[in-house]
Amino acid sequence: MPFDLSLYLVTDAGLCAGMGLEKTVEAAVQGGVTMVQLRDKHASDEHMITQAKRLKAMLAGSGVPLIINDRLKVALASQADGLHVGQSDTAVQEARNTLGQHAIIGLSINTSDQLLAAPVELLNYVGLGPVFATGSKQDHAQPIGFDGLARLASACQLPSVAIGGLKAEHVAQVKAAGANGVAVISAICGQPDPRLAAQAFNAQ
Ligand code: TZP
Ligand code: MG
């Protein structure tokens, strides 16, 4: 499946609880979100598989891929479009072997060393960050700022998406730093109107 990193929504169960996960994602996609990642650090695999199947059905025909955070088993069972892994999650090689050549596989990168060590030939994109400190991820790595983002993006042979504390007002700086898009949780999830919140990014 072709993919567009321009506006990459990462979900958060707590922040989406008010409106509901599916309604939040649906509204965000109407507002212009181009990728959706289902992320839940606390739910069981079974619960995530159920949610992923619902999201997959909802996104059918939209051209917006569904990526699963971290859980290979969930990605496989839900026939999601791909998997996003962190540095200490499932190995990229195992994810590629299990999900096959058409899966979209992304890896989180925080440092130049991690970028040098990344198995570029097995990946479709990288997530670069956190750009800023954020309350949306516990124990996140050291923020890299726009300077760090520019260094990593320019050294990177793969499409990249910036993450961490990003708001609509940062889109121009993210693009100037050389990343292909912005990934956000709180700037869309938990906003009173996720569709308008997504539109604000595309209006930049
Ligand atoms: N990885 C690095 S920062 C982050 C993740 C999942 C959280 C981003 O959330 P927000 O609310 O967009 O800062
Ligand atoms: Mg992870």
C-alpha cells in the first residue's frame, strides 16, 4: 500500500476515551490525516486486535494505512497495513519476516547512532524525535529539537516523520528540517473537534 507521512495520527486510549477511538479517528481522517497508528501500551492483545479490525474496516477505501504500534501479533491478526517499532521492541528483521514484503514498517530513531544502526533495507520509514518533551509518552528519550531533527533527516535515506510535542504551528519548521511529515497524539486526540484539529495542520 502506498503511504503518505504528511499527517500521521498516533492514537491514545485515554485521550480518545471521551469521543471514542473510532469516532476520533474517523473525524481526524475527514480532517486530512494520512496515516493512522494504533498505539496502546496497556490494552491486551485481544482488545487491540478487536480495535484494529474495526479501524481497518472503517479506513477501507480511504487510502489511509493502519499501522500497529509495537505488537507484531496484533498487526498480523488484524491484517493491518504495517507495524511501528521502537528501539527496544520487536526486531525489524522479525517484523519483516513475519509481515512480508508489502507491510509498511517504521522504526523510532532518537540519535545518529540509532540511525546508523537502522536496517534501512528492511524499513519503509523512520520516526524522528521526540522533537520536544511531551506528556504523551512516559520516559521518552532526550528531545532533539529542530536542529537534531534536521541532522537526522538529512542523514536519513528513508522517508521520515517527526514526532513529539508538535502542533500545527510547527509544520513549516518540520518541513524546513527535511522531514516528510508530522506525527501527533495530543494535538488531535482529545481535542474537542479532531477534524478541525487535523485541518489546522493541512492549512499550514
Ligand atoms: N514517541 C515519541 S514522542 C511520542 C511518541 C509516541 C508522543 C507524541 O505525542 P504528542 O502528544 O504529539 O506530543
Ligand atoms: Mg515501542
